[in-house]
Amino acid sequence: MMEENLKEKKIAVLLSGGVDSSVVVYELVSRGLQPDCFYIKIGPEEKEEWDCSSEEDLEMATAVAHKYGCRLQVVDCHREYWDEVTRYTMEKVKAGFTPNPDVMCNRLIKFGAFHEKMGHNYDLIATGHYAQTEIDENGDKWLVTSPDPVKDQTDFLAQIYSWQLKKAIFPIGHYQKDEVRIIAEREHLVNAKRKDSQGICFLGQINYNDYIRRYLGDNPGDVVDLETGKKIGEHRGLWYHTIGQRKGLGFGGGPWFVVKKDIGSNILYVSHGYDPKTAYKKDFPVLDFHFLTKEVDMHKVRFKIRHTPEYHPAIIEKVDDRHYMIHSEEPIHGVAPGQFCVVYDENNHRCLGSGEISI
């Protein structure tokens, strides 16, 4: 499990109030370690009606820290979240891309802003991610997948910097989700039966479309059938839709798939029938590929473009220092610019890194 010698290390645990990070505290304390716990406070931009369940989160985190005799400190990363993660998200969305706020939240907040404020005082930062690390014979540290393919979160960590990976540990990453619940119940943790949080990192119950609407408003335009060129309806804003989307379009005679966005003309193109050929791609470019540990040959690899248990075999060709081409063995549905293409070795074991799809 945790292959690093932790005995002499100062460890900070990011405690969210959820069951996963609570079991992290148990795992460390049961090994005779005494970590310090930190609750990262974000909350909505202003105090108003969509304040999420953060008070309950903090109560849960406080109870867990108290149970194990650990110090808990609240670290306010409110400004950094709204300045950095929200700005990244809205800039991408405006350009017609499909951003991933959770991926950038790990780089910019959990292992970024928190590190600047408190984490730099610690040797290691522990989180409740379903991911693992291993150290090879050269002393290089790699991010590796969790045994639970549905819960594995290495894709959300694939943009962190190598110095952040060096400081990261994932004490529950070797478990399946149901094993974590069993431990929580056995240990009588206050949140053992609490539901997993859905939605955007730190934003609790806030709906993604509401989050976008708040900053960008609506911008109605035509929805056009790609095959016939006929207008079939109106959209409220291109930013509410992503390539490959099928649910929630609300047009009769479906299913319809989103296949293209024309930003200049504000037109959303959809295609009829089930899985139209236009929605599939085998070859697509990625920009600024970010290697987690070090640059490696990517001749035979696997990849995923969204948070699913499936990996796709591919050859990845380096075009130049910034550009790579993905050559997938099979056509992939719903490849959208702005998504992260996350790359693994051919055994789906080591996560090598990720780059932004740039069609």
C-alpha cells in the first residue's frame, strides 16, 4: 500500500467531511501516525441562497479530527478558487470548449493554493482520492490506478505538477469503495452512511449550468440538423452543451446528438439517429501534453477522455514540444475540444499524464 516510510514525516490530511477522507485519517492514525487535518473552505462567491452543505461538511470534518485527536484547521481558499478555477472554466466555456474544473481544482487548489498557505510546512499531503503511487528502482514516483475501476480518480489528478505528486499520498487508494464504507461503519465514523458528493469539486449541490449562467448568462441561437441543414429549435447558449451530448436536449423526434458548435454564428449542430458516424473520431490532436513523472515513449498506451472505467488502446505520436496526435485503435464517441485526454501504460496501471484535446 503506502510504500513510503511515513514514520518521520509530517503529514497534512485534506479532510472534506466525506467518508473517503475520514477513512484516510483512520488509516494514518492506525499506523501510529499523528497527521494534522485541514478543511479547505471555498463556499459560493457571495453568501446567498445557493450556499451548499459546507457547514455540515465542516461539522463532519471536525467530528472526525476530534475522534482521532488530530488538530483541524480551516484554510480559506475562497478567493483562489473563484479567481483561478472559475476563470479557467469560463474562458474555456466561452471559447466553445468542454473544461474540467475538478482536474484544475486538484492542481490549483488542493495541491496548489493550499500548499502555498499551509502545505509547504508538511512533507506529505494526504487526500481521499481513489489513486495510488509507486516508486520505481530509480526513485521516480508514479501515479498508479486504484483497483476500483469505477471509482478510480487518477484522471482527475493527471494535471498535477510532478513536485505536487512527490508530496501526495492516497492512503485509501488500494481499497474498493465498499471496503471504505465497511471501515467507516466499523469505526463508527459520523459520516459512514453519507452519500458521495456529486457535482463540481467544492461546489456541493450547485448545478454546473447554474454555475455557468451566473457568469456568462444566456446567449440564444439556432439548433440545426447537420444532415438536412434544417433549424429544429433554439439553444440558450452553446456553453450549456458538449460534443457527444445526448441527454437533456429536449427536441422531439430524437435521440439527437450534439456534433458541432459554430462559435462565430452561435449555431449548435445536432445529428439524428443513434450514434451517427459524425460523432466518432480515431485521430485527434492534444495540446501541451503534461507528463506527470517524466517524459516517456507513448508508442503503445491506453487513454480515456472522460471519467469512465473504459480505456482505449492507442499510439501517441509526438508532433513537436507542444503537440501530440492520438491515433486510437477504435473510433471514439464524443471527442470534444477542452476535454483532457488522460494517458496510461498498456496495462492501465501507471498514469503517464494528460493533454487538452485541441480539435
